[in-house]
Amino acid sequence: MLDAIERYIKHLVAERNASPHTVSNYRREITAFMTFAQARGVSAWDQVTPALLRQWLASLHTAGYVKASVVRRVSELRAFYAFLRREEWVTVNPVLAISAPKLPQRLPRPLTRAEVDALLAAPDATTPQGQRDRAMLELLYAAGLRVSELLALDLAAMDLAQGQLRVTGKGAKERIALIGKPAIRALEVYLADGRIRLLRGAGGDDGPRRRKMDAVFLNRFGQRLSISMFTRTFGAYAAAAGIQHRVTPHMLRHSFATHLLDGGADLRSVQELLGHEQAGTTQIYTQVSQAQLKETVLGAHPRAKRDSSLRTG
């Protein structure tokens, strides 16, 4: 049974270009199910039944797993069995016979325009790190990038004259991201000053090391900035901006999409800019815009303010 898991992991890496985090989750959680099944006398994947799967779901609930975690595990197992069927290791996918818990739809929370402005102004643009961070925040909001896409950027992927970035998204799929003048100016300042000082401070101001360092965003050692380091820095900027609620870098991507739709952009264009394969993934942002519009009406319309019953309709 373990051999099938390893074959599937190789498939995820080689053919699906799955991230190390995704691969780690799949290996750990499918292996955990295998251990559960083997403890109940199962010695092959084609011996797993819907009844056994329901026992497994019950065990997860008993162990206190939250619904989102259970749903993810069911999804992973369903995809694994689809692979086993294609490889003819099994003849049926028993996971199709069970239902995962239903999750309530949670709308992404965008920042307000005032919060975005305060966040973008938080870095100290007189320091190399501040210039770098200002450019990163501007890009996240200007282009709706994922943090992984931002930090993977190389110098050759940027065309500042055209205001374009070549971005590699999920599944190694490339798209062109568009940026405006504020983001271009922030990048120009960083590239002309901050990035050079970061390289110089790391002892790479000239020579082979500098020529080989293609990453746009560098740490103080002259190496590509990590996601964990940026996330910690981001939290400090959110606090400095006076934002009271919890803020994550991904909220700038949510804000990008919501503010575009609020400004009249069509859904298809936003879908392309975000790199979503399915329009339904982007559709959720129209609900965010509608929710914000409702709150505006409830807070501003005289009849809405006087009649609290309108708030429950």
C-alpha cells in the first residue's frame, strides 16, 4: 500500500508540479488513513469500503478535527483514488460513496482603501529594507499577486517600461500581471538603490555572485527573501499602519480583486488578472462587493438608519 502512495507522490511532483507543502500534506494524511485501514485488517487499497471510510470520518470527528481539516482529507483521498483507478490499482473509487461535511462559505475580507494606503506608507523608504518592502507591498496590491508569486520574481520577468510582470502561478502556469505608476516607481527606487545596497552589504556588489543573483527581492544576506520572513515583516507593518483586525499578505490580493470590481471592472478581466482557471473562483469577489454595498446603504440611507428591520432582510 505504501508503494502506491509513493507512486502518487511522484505523480504530484512530476506531473502536477505540486508545492512541497502540498506534497507533505498528501503524504502525511494519506499515510495516516492507510495506518487506520491496516489496523482494521485492510492489506490492499481495493479492500477499502465506504463503511470503513465512514468509520474513519467518525474517528476524525471524535478526535476533534475541525470541518475544514476533515474536508481536506476527504478531498485528498478522493484524488488519490482517482489516480489509483487511472493506474488500474483499483476498479472503483470508494470515496465517491461518502460525503464530506459541508463548510459554510466564508467571504474573503478585503482591506479598505484607507487601510491599504496606510499599509503601503508604513515602510521606511530611506532604508534598503524599507524600499524593498514598499515595492513588495505595492506589487501585491497593484497586481493581485500571491506572496509565492511575488517572491519568485526574477529580474528578467519584469518589463517596467510596459508596466508588466511575467508571473508563474499555481501549476507552473504563467500569466502577465499589469502594474501602475506607483508600483513602478517603488520598484525603480528599490532596484536603483535598496537592492544594490543589500547586495553590497552581503559582499556581492560586483563579480559572479551579483551577476548570478536573479531574484528581485533579497534579504540582508543577498539571497532570495523567504515567505516566512516577509510574513513576519508584514505583520509589523500592519501594526504600524494602525490596522486593528488580523491582517495577512493575501488580503492585498483580496483587496485588489474587490476594489477592481467596485471600480467597474468586469469579472472575466479580474479572473485573468488573478490567474484563476474557473470563473466561479473569482465570482466570490462579486459577493464581497455586494456585501460592502449593502453595508454602505444600511449605514447611509436615512430609512435604513431609522428602520432596523431593514438590516435583517
